[in-house]
Amino acid sequence: MHLILKKGDEGEDVMKIQHWLNDHGYKAGEEDGIFGDKTRDAVIEFQSAKKIVTDGIAGSQTQLTMERMDKEEK
């Protein structure tokens, strides 16, 4: 099960999302574990590029798409 991560959330899961986004060319800013404006904007950019709901929330659809990309890269 995926946590729903959104602006204002904090923690290790947010840091992992930030790292993934930065690693894949989406500028999430500092990997500080704080889901702020830069992270939200990077999530929206990723969602738009992958043609999924662009709400700036890293929910299950967004995270599953990230996981699918990771599997395809291996």
C-alpha cells in the first residue's frame, strides 16, 4: 500500500519521492523530506509527462508509475 503524499507532509517517504524525482530530471529541490512547492511542482510535471491525473499529490497512481519506470530501467 502506498502512502498519499501531498504538500505539507514530511518524512522519509517524502525524501524518497524527492530523490526519485530529482534523479529522473524533475526538479523537486532539496531532498529534505518536506513536501513543499518545488516538490509539488515536480510531481505535477511528472504527472503531466506521464498523462496521469495532475493534482500534485503523490498518490498510488503516481507512485505505481514511478515503480513501473524503475522496473523498465532494469
